[in-house]
Amino acid sequence: MFKKILIANRGEIACRVAATAHRMGIRTVAVYSDADTDAAHVAACDEAVYIGAAEAKQSYLQIARIIEAAQATGAEAIHPGYGFLSENEEFAAACEQAGLIFIGPPATAIHAMGSKSAAKALMEKAQVPLVPGYHGENQDPDFLHKQADSITYPVLLKASAGGGGKGMRIVQTSAEFKEALASCKREAINSFGDDKVLVEKYLQRPRHIEIQIFADKTGECVYLFERDCSVQRRHQKVCEEAPAPGMTEERRRAMGEAAVAAAQAVGYVGAGTVEFIANQDGSFYFMEMNTRLQVEHPVTEMITDVDLVEWQLKIAAGHPLPKKQSELIIKGHAIEARIYAENPEKGFLPSIGTLHYLHTPQAASFTRDQAVRIDAGIRAGDAISPYYDPMIAKLIVWGEDRAAALKKMSQALSEYEIVGPATNIAFLSRLMQSKPFATADLDTGLIERHQDTLFPPHQPVPFAVLALACARLHHDERDHSSDDPWAQHHGWRMNLQTTRPLQFSDEAGMIELAWIYASDHGILSSGDKRIKISDVHAKTHEHDDAVEFDLVADNIKVHGKVVRVAENFHVFHAGQHWQLTWHDPIAHAGEAELEGGRLTAPMPGKIIALLVKKDELVQQGAPLLIMEAMKMEHTIHAPSNGKVEDLLYAVGDQVPEGAQLLAFTATGV
């Protein structure tokens, strides 16, 4: 077995690999960029080597620097994790040439499966069923358009070298094809350096089911059953589960054997995933093979009691498969939810910023010792940067059956508290509790089909939440007041009550309140509603900004936690999170919001296309420009009919979050 390995990745997967390596007595070497100097994966490894600037192409994609780091530290092998160079045949070949073992498949297998079109041709020869479509070399736009017309719409455009949902577009009509193709090719060249695409029939209400396979150097190959990855946004997975709901033993065996055939057709070694698109009637088609460990591998580990990273290390070191197919069994059910820094209410737009506060449910790491597991590479105080994927953590639960796992996941999500960038935690909670997910009515369009359920209208802030925010405000003012009676904030007055107006706001607007001080309690009022607040008890937390409160609101006990960051009050109550902003009448006197005439960058990024010219008249909704941020394209649209007064950036320019991108005057007609 290896004595030392280098992990050519970052974040939670680097921490994940390091944990198994340490358990096996293997020393680890991390690599890091300017953005990751103090990152969790650096702390998780025994040694760390700096490899370059924050942008991945200047650090984590630098093959020569990673090879040099391994050689300089005496590492015998390199684990690529997933993403970055994990499916790069040049990297696998470079490791071999340098005398290092690549903990993954041979370069020939990566090459065979690296092109979706070439892989499909290979699978056709191996008699693995394929989705109808064009997978050839001709990339002439007119030719591809004719192919799409002959397949009939809707069709799916996919980057041949792609993955992770990048470079994919659903095209509903022939009129949309050319624009979608251009956008798909732009994203493909930016993400993978290759703009080749394939065209396939887009199946209605399909399920995305993948098979985990493992092969050793003797040619033996097994499948470790399936994962259902149907719930997606932007063609990227939101949550995964194993086994797939409704899977019959006959279908499981058929898909598993097809996956093994696919792996053996390319002389595969190590961990891999064969992905299938499946119709509701049980028929299935090969989509692609991922020649690496998958993000969602923990659910397979939870139901099989197998450490897939340990298997990777053993097989790379020349050991045979630890188990035969007959020895692999499924126990229970596991669900994984990906916790992202993103805003689901704004089209799942990625978010950046510092995690000011982080509280997680009680969990184990990388094992099924408890029913809850968290794989994370982000800690409180760390920042989500614009340079890498915005994943914060993977929350994985296990239960004796799917119902038990669902219950455990809902409970764990209610205990997951984050203050900093926007997150998808509340959305995931709604998803788990939604009827289609609870009843396993799954397909890749589930989120789009159930917008009303998953994105309900804004609800008024409960009085209990307002009471907790007021309790935190008064708590802080008492802590910061002096012994001077004129500096006290408890509102006491001789022979009368004092009423203090308060203003909070949430995403829906201003909330006008009044706090009436009494001798042993307070009265919180808003409009015609008045609630007596009494018996307020606070418990501070030594290592963070959270204060827990117990209080009585009109004879009802209320418990909650409030984290304050400047004037923003984050209230955690009854498993939900509300963000309120306090408007100090003194601090904000005379201030006014600047509005109109500005179209700003939703996050840091690069301008990749200008779709209008200076002085051009446009209609409401017209696309104005396209910027790329966090490996995604974002189109900026005209907010109304108007005139483009000026373009403030050129194609290729980097822009900060909130930057005005162009000057625009609304015409109102």
C-alpha cells in the first residue's frame, strides 16, 4: 500500500479522501491556490504545496505544477478527486510518465469515454441501448439544425466533452435552435476547451439513474447498485438517493450488467459511474460514463457499508476487488442533499461571501456510525469565492427504509443553520416535504413542474420571529450601555409607559412595529395586533454571534436563536430561517436609495457577449449582454422598453458584484 499520496483537488472531496487515507495510515499532501491558503482541505492533510493563483486554470488545472508537487514531497500516487483534472487523459498520462500512480482509470479508458459522441459509438458496438440522436463529427450549424429537425423536438444539445450540467440546452422548437446552439458552444469552450456538441431526443419526464461500478487490474468488474439522481436544476443534481425508488431486481440486474459491459468495453480500472436516462416504463438508455468518483458516492457507501475511496486506493495499488458481486448487498436507504451557496428564488443564482455563522446537526464524517453524515470542506469563517463551485457541504442520511431516511433528512435540514451567502437549505426542506418527492414521483423536470409548491408566495413574518428579533436588539443595547442612567435602553419612565417605534424589513418590504415598555414585560404591536412579551431569558454562545432566547408571547413559550451581523438579524425558529434588517432611525436619517438607470452585475464575473449597441432602442425583456460567473452564463435583460445610453464594459472584461454594466433609460412605451 502507498505510504504517501497527493490529492489534486480542494474542498470537501479533498477532505473526504484525506480522511480515508489517514485511517489507512497513508500520509497526504494537499495542493492549494491563493484563494485556499487557509482552506479546510489544507488543514486536513499532512503537507501542503502552493500551486498558483485563485483561478483554477492557473492552479488546480496546472498539470506540471501538480506533478512537481508530488515529486517534491515524495508522493507515490495522485488522487484527482472529481472535477478539475479527474477525467483528463493528459493528466493521467503525465502521472504515468513521471513514475506516479494515477488513482483512477488508465488514460485509454478516459479517452474512450471522454467524448460523449465517441463513447456512444463504442456503447452501440457493446449493445448498450442509446437515446436516438446525432453523435457524429460534423459540427456545421446548418447540418446540426437539420439533424435536430429530423429527430423532432424537443431535443437536447450536450457538450461532447462536458459534465456537471455545463454545455446543455433543451431546445423546444426549430426557431430556437441556432441561438441555443451558439450559447451551448460558448459555454462548452469556456468550461472544457472543446465546443463540439451532440444532439439527442429529449425524453419527456425521464429519470436519471446511474450505476456505480468498480473494476480491478485483472479485468474483474462489479456494480454497487444504483443511485437515483433525477431531481435537478440547470441539469445539475440537487439531491440523490440509493437505492432508486421503485427499482425491481430484474431491472437493477439489467442496468448493472449493462454498466459492467460498458466498463469492460474500454478496459476500465477503478471507480466509475455509468449514467442512464430511464423512461417511466422502465426502459433505459446509456447517457455517458464518468471516469471518476462521483459527488453523490456517499449514498452508495451508506447502503453497502463500503468505503469507495479505500477501494480506489487498494485497486490503484494493485489489489484485487475486495468483494465479489454475490457479496454485495443493499441495506436500508440513503439520501444526499447538496447544500449550495445559491439563491433558489432567483433562478438558483450562485452566491458568494463569508460564512459568518455555521451550526450543523450532530453527524459523523465519512461513515454510517450515525444516521446523519456531513461531507464538507467549508468551516465557519471561510468564504465562498467566485472561483470555484459554490457547494458548502453534502448532507447525507440513512434509514431502514425510504420513509425513515426522508424523516431524518427533514430533521437534519431543520437543524442546519448558516449565516452568510444565500443558501438552498429552505428550498431543500420544501423539496423533501413536497408530495412528488415524498411519493417518489421523480423525473428530471420535477422542480419545474412543481414551482408553486417549491416556491410558495412570501408569507408575513410571524410575530414570534419579530419578538425574537426585538429581544436580540434589546439584549445588545443593554450589553453596550453604561452605568449612566441616561444611556440605559430599558425604556423605564416614572409614572408612565414609553412607546418605541421600530422598523425592520424583509424581502417583501418594511415592517412597522412598536415596543411598549412596562414594569415587568413589554408589548409588541403592529397595526391592530398587540402581544405581551414576558419572561425573556438569553443564553449567549462563547464562540459565535448567536444568542438563544426563551420568552413567553401571550402565554405561549417561544424558543429561537438570533445571529446578528451589523444591522441584519438572522432568526432561527421552528426549523426555519428569517432574515430581517433593522433600520436605525438615527443612523439612516436622510438616506435614500438610488434607483433607476442602472443594470448591475448579480455577482463577480466576465463579460462574454454584448448583444446591443450604444443608443440602441430595445423592448422589455430583450437580452442586453451575457456574463459568465462561477462557470455559468447569466443573461442580463432589459427591465422595460428603453434606450441603451452607454456600454460600460467590453467583452472579456472582469466585473465586480454590483458593478453598473450599462446606462439605460426607460422610455415607458
